[in-house]
Amino acid sequence: AQKITQTQPGMFVQEKEAVTLDCTYDTSDQSYGLFWYKQPSSGEMIFLIYQGSYDEQNATEGRYSLNFQKARKSANLVISASQLGDSAMYFCAMSQFMYSGGGADGLTFGKGTHLIIQP
Amino acid sequence: SAVISQKPSRDICQRGTSLTIQCQVDSQVTMMFWYRQQPGQSLTLIATANQGSEATYESGFVIDKFPISRPNLTFSTLTVSNMSPEDSSIYLCSAGAGAYEQYFGPGTRLTVT
């Protein structure tokens, strides 16, 4: 069974500082995907970034980057130059396994980190 | 990326009744998923809905309580049956055409009184 662990229930960060949100995972699968989502108080789930288990390069999307360390089974999210609008819940998630045809199974989520950016 | 809509956005229901939630995707997708987010909690996968076959339910979720339909590649419904206050949650559908895609709808906020 897959498991995602996010050890930071809450974080306070000063505006414009970089933020690292921790995520470790456990799986016996060789092929899997790792996702990060942002959930503001409105409740929507906003996709941020994806990393495949066979991707050699760390994923980047604008101010977001994923620090993927496969041997340590960690997939930390880094937000550069934080903004007030980054205040939200952040969830790390994992696809349970990948089909050979390219599809993925449903996601297993961590408990989330509540990030608050202070001015 | 896929654009996903859900109806209703919220509802207040009496215990013992049922509610059907609709999920519409703006493009054809292979996989659709339903999740539950209980108050203050993370998301839990309820089931995977594949077109042309029975939904696959996760441990702790059963078809009699959460029947799912997937009549085509852009649409799915989730019914929450015989509701109790413990079913008060946000229900979200997601869809993805490929392994790296899992986009979510805006969610349905359900309150059971």
C-alpha cells in the first residue's frame, strides 16, 4: 500500500522568502507519480506540479520546483519568493500505479501542510 | 489541461435521503475519480470510474452507499445514498487523460442534517 507523510501541519513564512514543504512517500511500486496541490480557503484543488518516478530531472513550474530524491523517497515542494496569495493548504499526493498504456490510478494524499505567508 | 465542472456546488440534505452529484469534463478522458474530503481532513479516494465497466471502490466504500455511473468519456455521477450527518463532506471528482494529469472539479459541499 502507498503512504504519503507530510510532517509539517503548519508553517509561518515571511513574504518573499523561499519555502520548502516536506513530503516523504512509501511504495513498493517502481513506477509512480508524485503530485502537489494547493487548496485555498475556497476549497478548490489547484494542481501545482508533477514528478514521474523515472524522471531524472526535478520538475519545475514557474515559482514551484519539486526536490525529488528517489533513494530517500522524498518529494519536497519548494516555493521561491513566497507571496501572500500562497497562503493555503498544500497536499502531496501519489498515484497508486501507472498503467502501461499511460494511465494512472487514483491518488493517495498526505494530511497536508497549512502554509501562512506573513507580510 | 482538462476543465471539470460539478453540480450542485453545495446542498443541504435531510438524513435518509440521497443526492446525485454530476461531474462533466470538457474533453474525453480515460479515468475519472471520486474523492471525499471530510471537514478539516485530507482527500480520500472513493472509487475509480471507467467508461464501460463497473466502478472500482476503495476499501471502506461500497457500491450500495456510493453508486457511480460513467455513461461516456466526459461524464460521471456519484450518488450518496441514505445519507447521515457523517456523510457531510466535500465530494470532488477528478479526471486525467494521462499519467501526469489529475485535475479536480470545484467540489460539492454536502451538509446532512
